[in-house]
Amino acid sequence: MKKAFIAILVAVVIAVSITGCTEAEVASNNLSKEADQFNVYRRVVFYNGITDQYILEIDGYCSVEFLTDKFVVTVKTDDGKYMKHYLGRADNVFPFVEQLDSRGVSTRQYKVIFRPSVIIPDIDLK
């Protein structure tokens, strides 16, 4: 009896979580995943509200992290290498991320990406 109740409860929670997502939320989530995989061309601008000037502008295939104490932008260069830029968070600095090209993402399918280099450690045998 107890196992059946738990199974029904789990099924209800899964059903509610699946049906609770709107098409816009799924598309937004998929776009964010595509951007984090460096598949979306973006412009990232850091604007100083006091001086009315840009502090930093980055155009390219980039992933953006908004942490509590800083902003981190990782950019994939044309030769397949990566560069990371940090900007400390301040009261007068406002980040703006603009998607510069459209991206066709599915609202009905999902993609799982495995990175073997992350899952399997690089072991140096001597």
C-alpha cells in the first residue's frame, strides 16, 4: 500500500512538472543551452550607468554567467580556442546580452550532450 502511494505521488509530481512548462519556457531553455554550447552568436555589453559609457563589449559565440560577485563571459574563438573575461559586479554596471542571430530550437525535443573529456579524467601513466 505504501509503495503504491509513493509511486502515485511520484507519477503526479512528474506529470505536473512536465505539463507546467509552456512552449516559451521550453524554447527559452533550449536557446540558453545552445548559447552555453557556443552555438549562438551574441553581443555582451557592460554599461556604466554613471558615465553613460560602455566598459566592455564582446561579440561572438559566448557563454555568460551572472555570479553574485562577478560576471564571467567565455568566448569561443575562430580557431576553436576559448577565452574567459571577468568583470566585477558593481552598483552602476549593467550587463546586457543580445542574441544577434536567430536559432531554430525545438520545443518538442531535447538533446543530451556528453563530454567524455569531462566525465573520464585524463590520466597520465608513466
